[in-house]
Amino acid sequence: MEEDRFATWVRSTLARAGVEVDEVDLAVIRAADTVYGPDREALMRADLSDAPKEHDLDPSRPPTGTGRR
Amino acid sequence: MTATEPNSSRGDHPQDLSLCEQARAIAAGELDATELLEATLARIEERDGELNSIVDTFASDSARMLNEAPDGPLHGVPVAIKDMFALPWRAPRDGSTRNVTGVEAGASSVYNRLRDAGAVVVGVANMHEHGAGSTGHISAYGPCGNPWDTTRCGGGSSGGSAAAVGARLVAGAVGTDGGGSIRYPAAYCGVTGLKLTWGLVPGEGYTHSYSTMSATGPICRDAADARLLGEALIGRPLERQRAQRLRLGIVRELWEDVDPEVGDLCQAAVDALRDAGMTVTEIEFDGLDHVRIATVLRLTLEDAAAVPPEEARAHEPELSPIGRGLAKFRMLIPAEVLVRADAVRARLRLSLAEACREADVLVWPTVPAPAPAIENTTVQLPSGVVPADYANVRMGGIANLTGAPALSAPAGLTRAGLPAGLHLITHWRDNERLLDVADLLEQVTDRRHVDATPPLAQTHPAQTEFSA
């Protein structure tokens, strides 16, 4: 069943990091994945090849090269 | 307690005065700062029980701060600060059971700025646990309610700050905003909240100083108060200019899938600004498709290295069940998505810079629906029922990903008596313009939105007699 595979994947992946997962944890993780999973998958499929390369990102100012209006 | 017919008259009791009016009256000798401090503490005690906005007060420390207060622009004025800033007498706890961030008691930058302005820190405001929510219903201190309906969320993560101002416990409070956390509670509580440009307020003594998304800012009743408190926080003037000549840009995509009443209230606000002389146009804004997930990913992962592993492990059993589960969920996120989120971020920053050539201020609703119930933090949108966090971050995340300043201004009440907020965002260097537009909105609506008083502030009139 898909549901069991999700639980198995969560437990085994976190077990490799030494992290235990109880039923409450699993429920929260499943809920978060249900809510944000589709958006995450859409991001993984998105074509971002034309996104600007901002190697000097400074959140206090606009991207360099855009000048000030 | 639920909303009844709102009282739009401005109270003339000293505790109901605005931040500006309190500062003026104290400076003029018309109001005794010691009496105001004592009355504020008494009002918190009297009024905050069902609201739970202020989680700690320290009368002797506040009195000492007042006694030592210099003659600054906020001399003697009581303000609250979010549980993310160190005070000389108190380490922040980030809305959690204990301090795991390593920020110890001391003079944070925010404390120093307030002190230098002569203000008095009267209390620590409630917040969503570790800043990880837009509702404020998960906190080691218990949920923070909404002054318009205490069964509803005060918002997050700076819910306590907004609720305390909304309930007239204090005239000003300091919040932080990493994914909308000043603006969402401001909208929910019917007050004005300004996320300043990233980096304008130094991060010493701030639990999330590692963040490239989080910024500090004022939460007050109106634009003039937010300007005054904002000036104290950044240590320089926020010059006032006429907003009528500015261009307002509607980003139509962010008006979609919004509660119809909220949409109508925000549109009415825009129409009022147009009637006041602002030029209003529709603006194209590229890159909105992945705002929500990019914001959540950046916020979720940025603190991964901020807490020592042994502290994180020791703290885990003390987290809320949701907090604990989300901490483990984070470990399942592949690294590639963060790289992609940062590409989205770069695209949004360029889009905002380009949009700021076509309009001086961009506008959309702050939150797509009014404050949800504490017991059920979902909201009803035209597309269906969704968690409030999921709904909100689409609207608020742009300002955090870009670093630009953004503000939520009160836009009126729904038929159920719940506030709606109008979201304004502008160029990185133009914090003042947001305040100018908010100020103009107040003028053209006869201040009825900012002066509306929630039931909580009406049913417990202050008893303190002032000598001045």
C-alpha cells in the first residue's frame, strides 16, 4: 500500500540519521507532506534555467545591475 | 467574547492614546510616565487573561528603565517586545519552553535602540513557537487570542505584539517577520505592522539573527505610530512625504482565491487611494508560481545549523507535537529543493526591482481570509478549506525572499467583525513610502479602520485615575 511505503520510507530515512519516529511524528510528517508535497514536486519539475544567477545576494538591497529607479 | 458593533471613537484615556500622543503628552508634562507605566501593567493584568498576548512583565526592571530613560522621542512610553530579543534581565525563549538559541540575557540591539529613544520595555509578547507559524496558536505560553474575538488566532508569529496593541494594552510593540510574521498578525488584529528592509535593525541579541529572511519592525495602531517606533528601531528619521503623487501597482494574481469580503474591503481601500489622487495600475509580476514553497523551504531550513545538536536533541521532547514532527519532516527535504528555492528567490528579486520601475508601491491583501479559530486553524477560500499557514505565505513570502520592506494597514472589518489588512510593498530603500500610503489611507477613510476598537478594549474600561 502507498501509505505503508510512505511510513516505511520516513522511518528508514530518519533511522539512518539515528532519529526515531513515533506515530504522532508520522502523522505530522504525513500532514506536512500532503499540504506542501505538491508544491515541492512542482518546484522540482520547474524550469528555472533562466533564473538570474545572484551570487552576491544581499537582502538589504535590490539585485546588482538593476539600478535604482 | 465575539465582536459586536465596533466603537470607532478614539479613547481619551492616557492608556488609549496613540504612541505619538503618549510621547507628546509626557514630553509636555501633561502625562506622568510613572503613572502610565503602572497603569499599563495594571491594564495588562486586568485585560490580558483571555488574550494571553503578554507573557512576562517585570515591574522593577521597567521602572529602572524609566528612571534611567534619556530624553528621546519615546521618553517614558511603554512598549512590548516579542520573545525573540534579549533584555539585560531576561534571555528570550523564542515562544518555547526554554532558550535553545544560545542568545543569553543582555542588551540586544532592539533593547538598546528603545532605551536610547527613552522608551520603557513593559512586557514580553507571546509568539508562535520558534516563529514557525502564522497563527500563534502553538506556544509554550499557550495560544495568543485575537482582541476582536478571543476564540480566534492573534496571528503569528508576532501574535502577542499585534494583539497587545489591538487590545490597547500598549500603543506600540516590536515584532519580527521571517515569512509574514509582523504582517499576518497585524492584519488579523486590525493594526499596522511594518516589516522593515532586511538588515536595517542590527541582529545582536535576536534569536533568529542567522536568518536572511527575517527582519524586525514596529506594530502599532496607525502609520504615524509605526513611523515613530520604526525611527527608534533604525536610529534615523523616516521622512514623511505626500503619497498622492505615488503610483500604486495592483498585482492581480495575488488578489485571486481570496475571501470575497476581504477582497472587497481591500479593493475599497485601493479605490479610496485612487480617489485621493494616487495613480493605480495593474502590474505584471513574474515568478509568483513558487513563492509559497520557496518561502517555506528557506524558512524551514535556514536554522538547521543555528542550534547546537546536543541542544536540539535535548529540546526535542519539549517541543509541541507539531514542532517535533516538523523538525523531523525537515530532515527529509532533499537539498536540491533549497537550491531551486533560491533560484526562485533570485527571480522574485529581479521581478520586484523591475516592478518598482512601473509602480512606487505594490498592493494586495495581506491575508486571504480573516483570523481562523484557535481550535481549527483552517480558512475558507474560494478554492476550498486550507490551513491558514498554507494560505498566508503565498501573500507574505515575497517580502522576505526579496528582503524588501512591506506593511499591513487596516482595511476594515468583515460582517463578522474581523479585520482585514491591505499589504503594501516597495523598493528596498523606500520604507517611508509604505507609511506615507498607509497614512493617506487613514486620512481618506477618516481613520475609521485604525480607530475601530475591539470589544476586548471596550468592556474593561481602565479605572486608573491620572494626576495630570
